[in-house]
Amino acid sequence: MKTKAKKWIRFRIIFIAVILFAGFCIILARAYQFQVLERERLSAIARSCYTAIAKLPPKRGAILDRQGHELAVSVEVVSIYAHPNQIEKKEAASRALARALGLKYRQVKNSLNTPRAFVWIKRRVESSKAFEIKRLGIKGVGIEKDIRRYYPGKELAAHVLGFVGIDNKGLEGIERRYDRYLRGPETHLILMRDARGRPFLERYKAVGQGRPHSLVLTIDKDIQYKAQVALREVVIRKKAKSGICIVMEVKTGEILAMAVVPEFNPNVFHTYKPGIWRNRAVTDSFEPGSTLKAFLLAACIEEGVVSPYTRFFCEEGALEIYGHTINDTHRHEFLTVSDIISLSSNIGAVKMGLKLGYEQYYEYLKKFGFGQRTGIDLLGEATGYVRPSSKSKPIDQVSVYFGQGISVTALQLVRAMAAIANGGRLMRPFVMKEIMDEEGNVVKTQRPQVMARVLSRQTAYTVTKVLKRVVEPQGTGPKAAIPGYRVAGKTGTAQKVDPRTRRYSNKKHVASFVGYAPAGDPKIAIAVVIDEPKGIYYGGLVAGPVFRKVGQWALNHLQVIPEVQTVQAPERMASIKKPFHTPGREVKTHYQSTPSADSTPKAGLPDFTGMSMREVLRRCFSMGLKVVPRGSGFAFKQSPRPGTSLKRVKMVRVSFRPEG
């Protein structure tokens, strides 16, 4: 063979070999690309051709009250799904499904006309619907077990509990705050089908780790119910904008009840406006009004600048200061500190505050927890605002002494009052008591925590003695008194700022009462706040009765033994009405220390104290006496004095004031 022919054969062999080698390399490269680089993407595409995956919501742990009653549970329901490509008569199927499930025909029809292999027709329907759907016998329509969150108490503690979304993920309240504990792993329903799209295998696959835990709250279901009922009644009756009632255990900081009105049902939360979902007890701040005088009193006594017997001249109802006029509802001359608090004198509070100094007062307000979050385990807590002296004018500082120009939350208010009841110790409030696993073992416990000591025990005891007089007949909050228990507290009636005029409104008010019982050995502290009540708006008259109803129920429910009180003689009852005074010194006040209105001195002028204006007019007209009334509400002062001979009386001057 010629040399030239041999070279040509060799060249062709090498060329073919190179071509084959290059082709082999390309095949290897593509195989590497498909098997390694794009493995997941291509696997997903392949799986989508013969599998359909539906995400099922995770099961959640239960939420229980302190006694083990269920407040939120997960229940098994059914969900209706369909394989649109398997349904032959879609028009008839759409009508039948819409009729059985209470859906719109067009909505079902659009679902069945989708090109997708799997669609949900309706999620989480009653188990009884399963039988109806099976009876229809529609090929391509199936039923699957599902999980739904259910709140047995409906509106009960709804603002504390919150709610979950369609995927069983917490959206508000405790459900969201402790979602990582409550929520179990997500489950996928995998449906495998053949080339014709017919399902031949179903299986479940858990995605993610973790198990659902149950929560035990500090909330007491029975106290919560009573608080909501009492609060709802007064908000409806007074046509108020909203209301808040918080019951807190004094020595631990545990929240026994947190009621908010307007209410909502978390089972159908989507039917309410989002503004109603918020927990106003922690998110809304307001000007506290005269309830803040309790903490002014505590600061003054702790610093030793006053005692309950210190007297101040209250300017007969009007005080000119820094170019402004501070008014009292009623005229007072000299009042003791105890009377200033029980009669809620703004002028007296200003004079106490000036003696203490704003810097000191500001520091005590911060110690009591105002102007900062309490640390409660709920979302969206507001801080409120306390204006520091460097950013406030003198008149701004003066207004804070009687509770205006400062904003607080209801939770801050009840917590601060509980600190006085607790001997001066400020507790951190909380609502989650325990976290339990599926076997019922406690995996986490929240214990009471003392945040600070605000007052000495002696100061707290002295302040309690003064606050007890607020709910006595001559005070501003007798309607908050609880039969069988001694109560200490403070009323508040604050004007609201009109957003249009940016001035304090004479028509919009916040009525409040905050206190604790039994005063001798406090167990619970309660704050009641009513926003914009119509008609009579005084805290003692609007919020006080709610405090009494809730407090009486709670104390009985907690099995707190009533205090034994003997029946007192009229002389003793009269002495109780007298203000604190230094022995041997006469204290001039604008209410009488006399027997009750029911005890009329024989052959003398009756005592009108506590009577309404109508009753006073009727009594005087029946005796032929002329009456000169002053003010409105209930009688607290009269001239001449009770017991004066009727032969010497021709005209009676009677002063009235509201019980608020």
C-alpha cells in the first residue's frame, strides 16, 4: 500500500476518534448538568407531572386558663378539593357543589375551569358536609381531613388570645406572641397520579421540626367573663366609645382578667374592622386625670414633705398660676392632704406638687413605671409619655400634678396602684403561666418578678389609709365600695383634647377608677377606664360601679374571706365621716361630720347630707322652708346646721356636688 494512502487512512481514524471523543465529552457534560447542576429543578418538573402537593395547616397546641379550661383548641374538620381535569360535566358539578357548600356558582365554576391539577373548593367546613359531598358522587371531587382553630368562649378574652390565619399561623395576641411554641410542623398531602391524571396513591409528609405545645395562662375564665359583662353593660348604657377593665393579682403581677369593649369573635375575626382587634389595655394611652393624685400623694409622703394631716388653703375653688386659672369643681378653704385626695381637689394637688417639686415627682412617676413599657408578654404595648422638666413649661408641670398633660396605659395604671397595695414593690405583669409539651410536661414556667421597690412599707400603709377614704360616703368614689371588704382607690375624670381645636374639650372625657381590695391585705388590683361616656361622666359614678361588681365577684371567686364588721352606733358612723386631723385642732371643711341623712334630729332641721336635690326640695317644702340650692348632684353641705330649731329657720342653703 502506498504511503499516501496509509496517511489518509490514519487521518480518517484519528478524525473519527476525535469526533467520537468530543461527542462523548458533550454527553458527559450534559449528564453532569442534568444529574448534578439542575437535579432539583428537573426533579421538581418531573414530579409535577405525576404528583400534586397540597399544604395542610399545622396542628396547634391548646390555650388554657389558669384552671385548665380551654380558651383555644384545634379541632378536626374537612376540606373539599377537586381534580379539575377528571371532572367531565363541570357545569353540573359546579351547581351541585355550590348548592351543597353554600358558595356562589361562578366561584366554583372558576375553580373547576382552572388548568391546575389540584384545587381547594372550600376549606374547613363542618364534618357533616362530608356526607353530602360523598352523596353527590362527583368523580374528581374529594374530601380531606383538616385542622381549624376554635375559640369555645367566642368573645371571651379575645383581645388577649388573638387569632390565627388560614394557614394556622398566629396573627394577633397570644397566638402570635407564642406562635413558635403553639405551632407544630406543617404537613404536605402528596397525591400521585398516572399518565391520565388518575390518582393512585396518597401520603402525608411532615415538613419542619418541632411539636405543638400548650399554654396555660394566668387568666381566670370566670373573672374574665364577669369583667366583660360588667364593662359591656356600662359602655352600652353610657354610649361610650370604648372601655377597659384589668384585674391583676397584687403580689405576683398575674393578669386575672383583661376585658376590652368593643368586643370581637376570633372565630370570625374577618367580619370585624381591624381597629376592633387591638388590645386597648396595652396599646391605647390616655390622660389619667385625678387617679394620678394617688401617686403624687405617695411621692410626697415618701419624701416627707407632707403628712395626711398637713393643711393647704385651696383658694375657694380658683387658683391663678403662671397666667392660667386652676379650678376645683367645688369651693374649698383649708383642706388636709387626706381631704385633698378624698375630695379630689386639683388646687390642693397643685400645692402638694409645688412643695414636692416637679423633678422629684418626675422621678417617682418613672419609678412607678409610667412612660415606659411594663414588659408584659403581649404585643403592641405603648409606652405612654411623661414630659421631663427640661421639655416642659411651668404650667405643663402644674397640670401633671392633677393628671393632665401626661399619657398612660390602663396596664401601667393598675400596675402602679398594685405597687402601693404590695407594700411598695413594683411587679412585672404577665399572662403566660406555663408551657406544656404534648405529654403534659411543663417545659417552661414564668414566675413573678419584682422590678423595683418604689415606696417603703410604711409609706404604702399610710397611702392606703388615705385612699380608703375615697370610697367612703364623703369621698368621690362611694359607688366603688365592695360590701364586706375595705377598698382603697382613686377616681379620675380627665378631659380629652379635641383634635380639631387642639384644646381640652368640655364634652369628651375619660372616666376611670383604679383601686385594690381588701385594703388591709390586698389580693387584687382593678383598673376600669371608660372612654367618652355620655351624660354623667364622673369616674366615681361611671367606672366605680364596674369596679364594685367585678371586685365583689373576683374576691368571692378567689375565696377571700370577707372582713368581719360590727354594726356601728350612729356616733361611731359620724366619727368615721370626719377628716383626718391633728388632735386638739379644729379642721374646717366643706362637708359636715354628722349622722347619716336617714337620721333626722327630733324637733330640728334634718340632715340633708347625701340626698338628691329633689329629695331636699320635697323635705323642705313639706316643712314650709325656703331652699337655696347650689351646684348639682347630692347634698354635702347645708346652712343652718342639722338639728337647728325649726322655729329659728326660714331659709336653708344647701350645696350639692356629683359623686364622682
